[in-house]
Amino acid sequence: MINKIKGMDNMRLEIKNIGRIEEASIEMNGITVIAGENDTGKSTVGKVLYALFSSLYNCESKIDRYIKFTVYRELESLIRYNYNVPITLERRIKDVGKKLIEDSFIKETSLEYISDVIRKEVFIRNDIEVNEELIYDCSKKVMQLINVDREKIKRKIVQECFNKEFCFQTNNLNKKNDIGEITLSVKNKDISVEFINNSIEKFKQDINLLYDATYLDAPMVIADLDHPFIQRNIVCNHRQDIVKKFLNKNHDISIVDEAIADERLDKVMASLNKVVKGKVNSDRRKIVINIEGVEEPVNIQNLSSGMKSFAILKTIILNGYIKDRSVLILDEPEIHLHPKWQIILADVIIQLQKEYEITCVINTHSPYFLNAIEVFAEKEKISDRCKYYLAEKSGITDVSFSIDRIYELLSDAFDTLDEIQGEE
């Protein structure tokens, strides 16, 4: 039996032989910062976490949509292949498919029942000559689709998401013949996945993930959104997700939710408005942002990379995608930011965690950003919700009680420059 977990406390991610990681154990109970060298697996943690949440959040609804689409497609193709039917019948066929699937949720549906519905609702009701052989063939296919093994579909959804995040290289490239293992534990309930040759070998789920994840890594993803061709060619799953959240409001959020959110977002918006005031507006031709003090709306392409980063974060918050217990993954968010803006971003993250109890995983190379997280966490009295990890070639280590090790590693570049200057 799958348990529904309503809190993200005591969450731990165990990774073995996945991506760039040979073995790691990451605790997430608020804000988790991973800092260190390049090519040590920091981004792998974010990709794994996002792939799990993206594929398994609201997964039953995704499966329903896949089945509904496939049933409708089968009904339409079988009938259209044999009859010259008007386009207006498409809606009727879709309604019939929807009825058959919804009926299957509340009662056992037989082949005879499916045949009877198709005969009455598609053929007789629309004055189409009844073809019993066609009805039988169509009913058999629909029956097969309705009774499909949902666990197999779920596994395929998880597989597809990992394929997109890791470009079909989920297993550790240095240990391709070893089993890749992932375990996400939430309140002592697990989701576990094993990969062999980049394919899922074993999958077990004891919990339902009731919260969404958002993964931000590249502000340039919004630079050319006004070009439909480029939109269609965004490959990574998490970037498609950012586009959706950037352009569309969350329809699961009610007016009451928005009213409550407005009260809680005051401090967050006050910090964000230090960088980017105004809101993003879009139509089919262009995406612009109304910036206070500028008479004409500014095209999104004319913003600096740093301002794009803040525009993305502000917009997805206002669109209702950062909710209680949400998961936010930030991959090197400081790259395009001046140290002053890094401090502002750290303040925003701390406020989001405090107000919404989000789980935030951050990869960084910046001592400014790291220190700002520490300072604001202490100021807001949530230091006990922060964990710090050092990523090195030898592995990822919990240094929450010895954070100086991170600063020492990040200062190596200055030591190297001092040595070079000393050689002159």
C-alpha cells in the first residue's frame, strides 16, 4: 500500500553509481547547499531529485491522461479508416472514450458493455452504418487499454524523465557495468530505483509525492520564448517545465490561496523588487516585462542574464508554483549575478523556506552566496534547517559542522594566484 506523505521533513536521498556520483547520501530538511569543485556530481543530485518528483508527482493523473489520449486515438483511427465521417464527430468520439474510461474507474467493464456503448454512442446516434466486426475489434483494443498495467506505465514515465535529464546516460560512465541505485526516503518511507545500462531494472514506491519540484539552471531558456520553433526544441524536461511555469498560471491555485499567499509574500517580493520590479506579460508575438521607471515595456531578450534569473523566479512564484512544501532546485544560481545580487537571492531563498517550508537544494561555487545563506538563516532563526555539503573528486561529504572546509576549497584559486605573483 502506498502512503501519502504530507510533509517533507526528514528527507534523504541516497545515490550510488548514478551520473557523476559513485556514492552519496544527502539529507534535505529545509535548505541543502552543495559546494565544491566542478565535475563532482553536484548537478547529479539536482537532476535525480527533479526526475523523481517530476515523474511521480501527480502520477496517477498523468497515467489517466495517457490512457484517455490513447483510447481516443484508437477509436478515432479505427472509425475514420473505415468511414468518411465529419470532423464534428471527433468531439463525440472523445466523449465516448472519456465515458468508457471513467466508467472503468467505478465499475467492472466487460467487452459487451464497451461494444454496446460504442454501438449506441458512435454508430446509431450519429447515423453511421453499424459494423459489428469493427465494433468488436475496436472494443477489444479499448478493453486492452483500459486494463493496462498502470505500474508499467508509471515505470515508463520515470524512465522517460531520467532519459531526458541524463540524456540516456543515467548510470555512472566510469562504472557502466555496476548497478545504479537511488533511494528517496521521506519519514521512513522509500522510493527506490535501480538502473542497469541506463534502464530501470527495479522500481518500488511506498509513498506518493504530493509536491512539485522546480529546477532552475539556465536563465537563457527564456531569452527566445517568443520564437515557437525554439520552444519546441527545448530538450531537457526541467527546462520545458520552467517554460510552462513561466508562461502559465497554476490553475490548481484558488482565489483564496492567492489571497493567503499575498500576505506571506510581502518580504519575498520586497527583496525581489530590489532587482526586478513589475510583472512579465506575454502574447503570441513577444514577452515583455513592465519595469518601474521605464516608460515602455522591455522585451525579455533585452534583459541582462542576471535580471532574467530574477524574472524567472519572481514569475513562477507569482504564477503559484512555489507552494507549501514545494521542492526548489537551484543549480549554480550565482553564475550571472553580481555579489550584491547574490546576497539578495540568498535573502529570497531564506524567506521562501521560512514562509513555505520549501525544500531547497542549491549547488554553488560562490563564497559570497554561501555566506549570505548562513547569515540570513541565522537572522531568521532557521539555521537548524540548513545542511552543507562539500563536493570533491573523492565524494560528497556533510560538513554542516565544519563549513570552513568549503571556504578553504573555494579560496584555492586565490592561493594559486598568490603563488603565481610570488614567482615574479
